[in-house]
Amino acid sequence: MRPEDFQELAPGRVIKAIQGHWTFAPHPLPPQLHFSIEQIARLSDADRALGELAGVGRMLPNPQLLIRPFISREAVLSSQIEGTLTKLDQLLLFEAQPNDIQHPADAEEVMNYVRAANFGLNAIRGGYPFSWSLVEEVHRILMEGVRKGEKRPGQLRDRAVFLGHSGQSLEEARFVPTCHTQLRPLLDDFILFLRDGRELPPIVQLALIHYQFETIHPFNDGNGRVGRLLITLLLCERQILPEPLLYLSAYFEQHRQEYYDHLLDVSRRGSWNEWIDFVAVGVAEQSRDATLRSRRLLAMWQQYRQRASEVLRSTSALRIVDELFASPFLTIERAANIGQVTRPAAQNSINRLVEAGLLKEITGKRRYRVYVADEILQLLDAPLTPEAP
């Protein structure tokens, strides 16, 4: 990293570490911002899209079921940005039968994201204020048991890190965050803004908070996932969304290089407006995707309950149908636990759902069978367009 790359408007200081390399320490938030009429229009468009998504979230009759697949989808997409290979169907199958040795090696790592998200959301909903201990616990859950390297779950980094290509030196890296010995004052300022920086438009808050966290880079690993998860926690804590429906990882993954470039341009040149525009467009796009996906998921849930009620009479069997929308993979054991029925009764319900075309068996085995609701899985995972059925 070269100090001459950082211009006068850079929102921080370039500091030489005692090891001899240069680092960047951001100034406390918020910066001075000036918005053009065009940018105000983009922020308003994103706000409208968020508002529409919030309205859908308030309509969901069973949010605890219908929200879970959104968290799973985000876990996969956010982890893919960091290099994991697990896909959504593999994660959901892992949830249904965690003891199967054929699961991808990093499925447990992606599942950690789901656990970390649920912990953070429950804490926020329980009135727990944003604090560094909350962030550390989210990181601890995220990195627990992760393979390779010194991850230090729930602990601040203990070494220099850099953003660049593998094999580069600190001097050759595109960006080097502040020295690990200087993190605490930056994090105190960060948490203060996270708690109190409410006077700015919500989209601007998201953009500033995500930039600041990634620039401080407080952990040895997992910074990107925690930083993206903070976006969801903030939206729920601010009651901008009633449910955790909006996630930006799909947008960041689709525009990965632009995402990295925008973050670096803020540090080097103070290019806040371009970064905020990028986030605003992402919020608008992903809000509309989530709105469309939620409405179709709700319509499919109603259709499934109607079709299932024609072949199943018990409320326990309908609970099995409901749980397909939390995870569309089903085993006899899972069905028995959901319906609180015997295994023969669970098998009978599954057989009826197969006959009704709602489930299909995917292993071809006589024992340890796994069933999937293909329509639900496709709706959760496939790209959507307004014209799609």
C-alpha cells in the first residue's frame, strides 16, 4: 500500500506501523456529505422499495417459518463471497440430515452463519443494544469450528491483515487496515455511531456502517460476513423492516469487483457519493427481489396447504407441510418430530404428499430416504423476474 494513493479527501489517516508498512485508520463517522438531486431520487427509490418490503413482512401469517429460508439463502451467498462452495440446496439438505458424510466440507461453516444471524436477531429483538460484545459473540458463533488458519472466534485480530492477492506482501497489497494494536478507539467510535447515528437516511446509515466495519477489519477472518450481517441487524433494530427479509450479498456477489473498488475508492478519495449510490441501487434491487419472492412464497404456501388438506386431515400433517417452507428437504425422522407423531404416521403423511405431487424422493434407497419439495426449493434459489410464474 502506498501513501501517495490516498488523496486529501480521504476519510482517514495513513499511518506507518512499527513493522515498517503503511496502514489506514478511518476517521469517526459520520463524514460531511452533500447529495445531489439525482442521488436524493435514488435514495428515495430505495426507501420506497424498502417500505414495500416492510409491508409484505407485516402480512406474513407465519414469519418464523417463511423467514428462515431467507436467512439460509443469505448464509450461502455471503459465504460464497468469502470462497465457500456450499449451495443452498446443500445447506438445506445438511439441516435435514446433518450426519450424512457426503455433505460439503464447508456446510457446517455456512450453517454457522445461520446460527450467528439468529443469535444477533434474537438479541436485537430482546432489546439488547448494539455493543462490541454483541458483535464479538456473533463472530464467535460464525467462526466456531471453522477449518484452517488462526480464526480467533470472538476475539480481535492479533496480527496485520491486508486486502489483495494471495502471496502479496503488505507493501504490495491494495489496502492494509489499521494496526491490530490500535483497534479499540476505532471500535468505540464505530459502536457509538451504530447506536446513535440515526439522523441520516437509513440507506446512508447502512452504507457508512458497512464501509467503516470493513475498513477497520477487526477480526483475523470473517469480517465480510459479519459486516454484511450488521446490515440486517440494523434494519431490524431500527424497525425499518419488521422481519429480516433484506440481504445484500446477492448484489455484492454479482458486482463483486465493483463492490471492492467502491470501498477502496472511499478510503483513497473520499468517494462517499459513489459508494452510497452503489448501496442504494443494491437495496432497491434486493428489496424488490425479496418482495416478489415473499409474495410468491406466501402464495405457494397457501396452495400447498390447500392441496395437502385434500389428502391429509390432521393438523400435525399440516405442520409438516408448513415446515417445508422453512426447509424443503424432509426425512421420516424430521416429519415425525415436526408432527409429533410416530414414524409410521409420518411415513403415511409423506406418502400422501408424494401422491399429491408436493414431494418426491431423491435417494432411491429403501432406508434413510430423503424427500424434497422441488417447487419450494426452486422459488427460494432461482433468480426471479416480474414475468416469472
